[in-house]
Amino acid sequence: MPRRPAASGARSGLPLYLATAFFARLAEEGMAVAMVLLALERVGSAAQGAFVLTAWMAPHVVAAPLVGALTTRIRRPRLCYLGALGGFAAAIAALSWLLGRAPAPLTLAVALIGGGCGPVVSGGLSSLIAGLLPPGARRDRAYALDAAVYNAASVAGPAAVSVVAVLASPGAAMLLLGCAAATAAALVAGLPYGRVEQASAGPGPATTLRADLAAGLAAVWRTAELRAITAGTCLAFGGIGGLTTTTVLLAGHRGHPGAGGILMTAFAIGALLGSLAVARWQPPLSDQRLATLALCGTGVALATAALVPSPTAGAALFVLAGLCDGPLLTATFRIRARYAPPRTRAQVFTLGAGLKITAAACGATLVGAAAALPPPLLLLGIAAVQLAAALLYALIRRGARPGGDAPPPPARVPQAPHRALPRALPGQPPVP
């Protein structure tokens, strides 16, 4: 008797997955703050920490397709994810000792290696959900919870680093992040990978690594839904990447230096609440409409915050912007899982995450170059980018496939061999 697909809850491995994802992303989200604080303590300047952080982030977009293809090709995904998260943890632990003590080339090399494991954390883990739960409402809710975990880690990671750095030292804070990553590596070994292996193997003959890489890139480019969500979210993240610098400048401009962190915390808390709300209530909207509304809502809220001088109102508007931004991540996960071919799903997740991180880095660079402009104008520019991302997303979908909210056509069920089916005339749909 065939084994039934796993249900939600403990049997599906979802609670264990969410714990794994939280600890891995806690480590990732805390690294930026930890590196800067550690460099300040050991060499008296944040510049070296910024260089190491750049080396940490740079491999994301370059390694993303390769990491995604390898996780698909390896017959035992458990070993692949265990090795990637283990390498991630080892690199963090090594950097906690090397930064500011060892020669810079060695430190940068370790950061590059650790960053090469980053696509597994930022995107590869999310691709596992499709192998843990069958399609339907349970999987949709799982992606909402995954987005909530991501946003929770973005709040907890920097906060944990700041607290430990004050109570102990920045080095101890980075060791804490290494322990979190090691915990994730231990937990990922216990996930049920049966359906993941089946989805990775897929039908058809064996292919080369080069062919798998080409297939993953082609899936993102040729599938209208994937191309649209990738382009839209990358443009949006180009603006979000400069939001931290902009909030710091805005707080100082309005006579409240140091309040920039409060605004970013408000944004992150709002995003967490937005993700949890989608997981709890499942709004009756398609993922495409949810993504569009999320981008528009984030843009309008940030634009209003740029025009309202009140600190209290500004914080509330940043919470509102986060509430709109949180569902965008949920919708992005669902669209990737739904439209990516099973064999390229991991690549689609890792490549999309890598491109978004790269876009965010570019946005931060642009805001840094334009830091002399009035901060409210910078925030209005970030808001405009969110609205432009919504427009770009809608235009790509509309231009590629009218009625883009319709799901992909279901697979045709083979007919019984004893029935003779008439052939369809040219220009007519196949006979059912």
C-alpha cells in the first residue's frame, strides 16, 4: 500500500524546519552588526568590518545558481544542507577570531567561503517546504510562517548581537551567531527528506551540471510569473537596501539622532506582524495581487512618513510599511514554489534571494553616494522605487500572459488505452 503524503504539523517536519530556518537566519541577519562592532573594537575603525561584510555578501548572487543546482543533483540532500550550514557556522566562528587579528587576505578568503554558503540560508532552505508538504492551503500557510521566521530573525539577530556585545564583547556576539548556525546544521539533519529526494530526482534522464545551471536560469527568465516576481522584488529591494542609512539620516535631520534604529525596528516588527497575519487569516487574494498590494502599500506608507515630521507618526508609518512588506515575502515564496519546475525549484529560490541581496547592496551604495541630499527626499525616492516595482511587476505579467492570475494549466491525465480519440483540427484545442 503506497505511503500517504505527510500532513502538516510534526509529522511533516514543519516545526523542525521552522526552527532550523530561524537559527540559520538569526546568524545571517546578525552578521552585519557583529562584523562592524568587532572591527571597531579590535582595529578602531568600521572600514575593515565593511570590507569583510562585502566579501561575505558578494558570493550570494554568483554562487546562488551553483548552490541551487548542486542541492538538486545530490542524491542525499540531507548531506548537502548539513555541509552547507556546517560550513556557514565554521566560517562565522573563524571570523570571530580572525577579524582584526589575522592578515586581511586570509580574513577575506574565509568570508568569501562562508558567504558562498549563504544562498542555502537565504533561499535554499525555503525550497525544502515544497518537499515537506503537498500543494494546498497547508503549504501556503507554511510559506507565510517561513516569511514570519525570516522577519523574526531580522529583528532578533541584530538585537541579540547588540545585547551580547554590551554585556560581554563583540567577539562573544559573533560566537553566539556561530552557535546559532551550528544549531541549524544539527537540526537540518533531522528533517524528513523523502519527498525532497523524489522532487529533486524528477522524471527524465540524468543531466549534466551545466545543463542544470542553464535550466534554472531559463526557468526564471522564460516563466512569466518567475520573471515578473524576480524583477519586481529586486527593484523593490534596491530601495529597501538604502532604507537603514536613510532612516539614520532622517532621524538626525529632524533633531532625533539615534532614532534611526527605532524606525528600522518598527519596520521589522511590522513585517513580522504582516507575515503572521497572512499565516493566520489567509486573505482571499491571489499571490500575484497580494504582491502588488504589498509593494503599493509599502511605497505609500514610506512616502507619507517622508512628509510627516512627527516622530510618533513616523514610527507608526514605518510599522505600517512593514505590515505591507511582510506579505510580499510570503507571496514571493509561494509564487516561486508554484511556478518553478520541481527540478529547478532550489535554483529559483537561491537565485532569487541572491539577486535581491545584490540589489539591496546596490541600493545601499546609491544612498551612500547621495547622502548629501535632504533625507526626506531620499525616503521619497525609496517609496517611489516601491511603487515602480509594483508597476514593473504588473507590466511584465500583463505583457507576457493576459489574465496572469490564472494558475498554470494542470497536467493532462493519460486516457484509457481502449478509447480512440479523434484528432483536433488545426487551431482548435485538444479533444479532452
